[in-house]
Amino acid sequence: MSDIQKTDVIIIGAGPCGLFAVFELGLLDLRCHLVDILDKPGGQCAELYPEKPIYDIPALPICTGQELTDRLMEQIAPFDPVFHYGQMAEALEKLDDGSWLLTTSDGVKLNAPVVVIAAGGGSFVPKRPPLSDLDDFEASGAVQYAVRKRDTLAGKRLVIAGGGDSALDWTVNLVDIAESVTLVHRRDDFRAAPDTVAKMRALVAEGRVTLHIGQLKGLEGTGGQLENVLVQAAGDEAPDALAADVLLPFYGLTMKLGPIAEFGLNLEENLIPVDTERFETSEPSIFAVGDINHYPGKLKLILSGFHEAALMAHAAYGIIHPDKKIRFQYTTSSSSLQQKLGVA
């Protein structure tokens, strides 16, 4: 048993909600280990839109997914969380003393009285367009499912496919640096925020963006070098060839809970029901915060996940220290909390 790492709380998922949970737990002197399948913190926020602006984080009128991640990492640094990157939470076992033993896909064993699931939508993969011979174009970067470094697309002829927020956000955000931007969608109706749709249509009217209504039919190029994207409009006999260096298909994500689905929790459409007092699951001492959970009135906002993490932390403290009572304190006035944060 000497190879088992003991801690107060195991957090599955190192996205924004998992990171903020470290902060709330740290204020209560609770130590955390985090497990994440990605090779860095930030979850979907850092992986899928590191340079995409986010506008609804309190007190930050605008920040990118990577900036939010960096700020959260700075905020939790005083609490020295331990990260286990590139690993999946593979098995969870309840021990005789009531604590949990979690085993990762790399064989790392973690033991704690409390587990917090902050896994977003679970493991996620982008939905690929139904085209043949994608592999070479994906390997070369000619087909990309996320914009990780905006500047690498400067001067490129871009074809963006999709009708949701990601497709239209990037259409608007890349038009200033790309040689050309063509937006492809199967119909002239979009699911994105109305303000973004209006901005896209204004760019089309100005001639800065080309809107092409049709379906992706194929790619042309050799050795992974993209030359044309083939798009066919309804009723046309043959597809049009759109000159392109990079195709950005934004058709959403396929979410999979993976091994979490085998943890014995009650699931509702691949989400984990929780109460709104503690954000505890059907299994006592296992909590769920962020997009992975469900309750009446749930809003899938980072803001909501932060609130859930705060209430969860106080409930977790009662499980870990049942003989102690929390003395509620504010970081603005508590010298002991300020000392923990290194600002006193």
C-alpha cells in the first residue's frame, strides 16, 4: 500500500471548475490531487479555444481561454495541488474505511475521503466531417478542429465549416489576419449568438467574408497540402472548388463519459444529478461540479461551476473533518486566509 498517494480530495478534471475547486478547498486547508486526460490544465477552455475571447467571467470584460487558465493556476499556486496529466480516471473503489481509491490509466493510485468530478462533458473528440482521406490533411495541419495559435493562420486562405458559435466566432475573429475567409454551412440559418450572426452578415455584405451555402463533398491536394475544398449546393450537379490552405470544420464535439459511467452513480442522459445544497451525487462523498452535473435550472456557465465549487468545498470539509466546525471567513478581512494566499 506504500505506492498509494493519500490526499484530502481527488478532483477528476483540471478545467476551470476543477481549478477553482482547488482554490475553495485550499482556503479550508484541504489538499488536492487532480487527474486529467489532457497534457495541461484548462480543459476544453484551453484545448479548444485558447485564443477565443470569453466575455462572461465576472470582473474580466474579456479574456481568452488560456488567459483564464493561467489566472486560475496563479490563484491556486499557494495550495500546491498535484496534477496527474495525460491520464484517465479508470477505476474507483470504496475502501473499508469509507474513503476512495482511484486508479488512473497509468496505474497511479490515489486515496482520499472525497472525490470531486469536474470533468466537463467527459472525454471529448471533435466531430470529423464525413470525408475520405482526412488523415494526411489532419497530420499536416491543413484540417484543424480548434484554433490553438491564431497567428499560424495569418495570410492563409481559410474555409470555415459549421453554423454554430465556434464557426461564426472564428469567422469574425480571423477575418482581419487571413488572406480570405469563406464560411460554409448547409443552410442560410445559424445557431450562433444573434450578435455574432449579425457581425458575420455585415462582413459578407462588405465583401470581406464569402458565405457559401452547401455541403462539404471532398478535399483536393497532395501530400497533405490542401488546394481546394469541394462544396456542393443543393440542386447543383457538381461541387464548387473553393481555393483553400486550411479547412476549419466546427461541427461540435462527441462527448463520452468513459470510465466515469462505471462509477456506480445515477446518470441522466450522460450527466450526473446532484443536489443544490452540496452538489453531492447519489453516492455520498462523491461530488460533481461544472458541466458534468445536472439539477433543475442548471446553466452550463463557468460562473455557475465556480458557485458550485464553493458550496461543494464546505460540504467536503464536513466529511473530511466531521468533528470540526467551519468558521466562515472572507478573504478581504481574514488575516489567516490572506497568509494562506501569501498576500498578508
